[in-house]
Amino acid sequence: MRMHRGSSKDGRESSRATGNLPLSASSRSTVTVVLELTRAGSVDRRRVNVARGTPVRAVLRSIGQAAEGSAVLLEDTSIPLDTPIERSVRLVVVSTFSGG
């Protein structure tokens, strides 16, 4: 059987590099989220780096915070827990329940 010129089955190594993607394509960019957890008059600040597009709920869970028991404020405005983080931000987290 005769193979035509340029066939991938001719046994020669490809001259193209494979698996070399630019950094922007090989990984999602990350953003920094500063969380200010307020409870009983005290503030606990945490800083986390997450992938761009991570929902607020996932950011809270990553630090062990109960997302469903929290109100999250961005620039003094309450935001939904499903809001994707697209840029570095500071979020104020207020617990909406307390122990009995």
C-alpha cells in the first residue's frame, strides 16, 4: 500500500510542538477576594484566591463559612450567593443566624 505525501502514518515525527499552550489558555486567571466576616461586633478578615467566575457561595464554602446562613455585601449592596466573582473584590459577610 502506498501512502500519499503528508500522511500522518508515514512514521516521521511531527515538527509541530504539542501541548504548549500560552499561559492565558492553559489555566483560568485567578482573582483575590477579601472576606470581612462580621459577628457580634468583631471582624475576621480572610483573603482567598479563586478562579475567575467562581460563585460567591463556593468562595464562602472554601473557608468553611455556611453560605446559606450569610448575607453578602459588595460595596454596601446585598448580592446573591450565585453571583460569579469576575474581579478582585472585598465582600462583607454577615451571619444571618445565631446559636440558640
